[in-house]
Amino acid sequence: MFDDAIDAFAQIFTSPFRATLWKSLLLTIGVLAAIWIALDRFGGSLIRVEPPWMATTLHLALGIGLVVGLAFLVAPVTSLVAGFFLDDMAAIVERTVDPAGPPGAPAPAGAVALFALRFAGLSLLVNLLALALLLVPPFNIVAFLGANGYLLGREYFELAAMRYHPAAEARAMRRRYALRIFLAGLIIAGFVSIPILNLCTPLFATAFMTRLHKRLPRTPPAPA
């Protein structure tokens, strides 16, 4: 498992992954800039107070609030944008680790859009959870890693498995190997906790879970 994590980390800096990383980051910046402009103009239109010093103070507070809010939105927006590239990234990993094996089938466009929204929502939930857990030491680190290990492991494994199985079978496979997937999810959760590097989480997690899925038996284990 650790070897797969190391290989997945190294792969996100190779040419195909690097190109997708740059595209997702540039699109993220564009989306955040659009949000900034819209909120700044909307908030500015509401500030109509006297005397002038109070209006200036409110504009300054609005600017600071936008900076903090957009910093909080970077990870969810990155996950939303990168979610549309993850199927292509999974195909690249499959060809790397098992070139002779059967290729996975790309998900329909509607399913890709749904996954992208789920990734963004999950990322937002993770950030909210991290913020809330800062207030409850010393359990914050354990709870943060445990919750994220489960959520991230589940989502990214099902993405990899659904290239080969219907959704119901992918979920059944995830439950069958729940402990192994949770442990892999803990590695992804540790990756998420590293600032700046966590922007690469969608690519790292996709490469990692695709490798893990390839190593698991495709049929249920025989009963004892």
C-alpha cells in the first residue's frame, strides 16, 4: 500500500498529470476571480453609509472577509474542477500499472458531473470539519483523520471501481474491503492536511485508489 502511495505521488508530477494539474489550477483561479468580482460588487453596492470613514472601514472589512472566504474555497473549487479530469487520469494509471489488462469504461457525462459535485461537496465538508475540530483538542487530529479517511477512501475508491463495475457492485466491493480502503483513505487524509500540496489531492487520490483497485480480487472471496 505504501509503495502504491509513493508511486501515485510520483505520477502526479509526470507530464499527463502535470498538464491536468495546471489546467485545474488555472480554471480554479478563474472561478475564484469570478466569485471575487461578483461578491465584491454585490457587497460594495450594499455599503451606503455615512460618514466616509465608516464606509472605508466596511469596504476594508469586506476585502479581508473575501480573502479569508476565497482561501477557504480553494480546495472545494479545485476538487470541482479536477473532478471532470479524474476519469482520464484513472485511464492513464490503468495503462501504467496493467497495460495488458482490460481497460476501464469511462463514466457517462452525467455521472462525471455528479462525481465532480460530490467531490466539491466532500472537500467543503472536510474543510468545515477541520475548522470545527480545531476547537476540540486533543481529539481534533484523530477525528479529522478518521472522518476524512473514511469519506475520501470511499469516494475515490468507488470512482476507480465504477470504471469496471456497476455502481451497486462498486459499493459492495468497497464494503467487502472496507478496512483496507479505510487505511488507504487515512493516507489520503494525511495528504489533505499538507497546505498547498493538498491542491493535488484529486490527482493523488485517483492514482492511488486506481492502483489499489487493480490489486484487489474482482470476485467475492470464497466462504470459509
